[in-house]
Amino acid sequence: MSRELFVLTYGALVAQLCKDHEADEDVNKYLDQMGYNIGVRLVEDFLARSSIKKCRSYNETADIIAKIAFKMYLGITPSVICSKESGNEFSLVLDKNPLVDFVEDLPVGRSSLCYSNLLCGVIRGALEMINLPADVQFIQDRLKGGDVTEIGITFLRKTDDKKHRRNK
């Protein structure tokens, strides 16, 4: 499917969900769950097409998500920022979010809507399938007046790199 067709279809999906659900939180949960289901299935395709071996650290995992997975499926390469000294919190900063190519503003009265929440679910689902549970959520969103679009990833297992390598 072409990226443009996907983006247009996604916009229609979000619009329909907004009609079906009054609360933004319900739409956000639905988009996250849809993304999770996609991520659970997409990880197998990603591993087969990319020939990636096991990662040795959370930093390496975050880099692969940004530099290979996002490029492969969305045609963009977010920047990766390590957020904490613990090494388990990262941000993906998107210069361009392809899901909002045809969106200028959030729908009126929908200020709590996380329009691209599907991305968080995809990342979370894919990571869980490779035994790396994570909390994934938007930190900033240009549609909500943020300077950038930023997705936060917190790996839920706090381990040092040596221990992480041994368990993988």
C-alpha cells in the first residue's frame, strides 16, 4: 500500500473514531490498541526483511527503531535522544510525522486527542513480542502546539548493558 493511501485511510479512521466515541481517551486507547495489534504482527516482517540480530543495549534498540524500522515503514528517520542516565528512557523526535501530512489541526473540541497514537501502540506491540516491555507515549505533538513531535519510550526492565546482553 502506498504511504499516501495509508495516511488518507488513517485520517478517515481517526475521523470515524471521533464520531463513534465522545471521549478523546477512548479514541486514544482504541488507536493504541490497534497499533499494538499491528506491532505484534509487524515485528516478524521487520526481523525477516532487516536481518537484524539481537540488540545488546536499549540504546541500540532505540537506534534500530529510529534508523531502520521508521525508515522501512514510514520513510522517515527520527532522531534518538537518551532521556535518563539509567539508559532505559529514550525519545524519538520526528521532524516530519507522515500520519499528519494532510492534517492542519486537531478536530474542534478534541484537544486531548493523540492523533498519531497508533505509532505508540505499534512500537509497544513490537517490543513486547521480542520480550522488551515498554511504556510508549507522546511527549510532544506539533498538532498540539509542541515544537516537535516526540515519542517517549521507557523500557520497563531496568538493567545494565552487561546484564541485558546476557539475558538476550
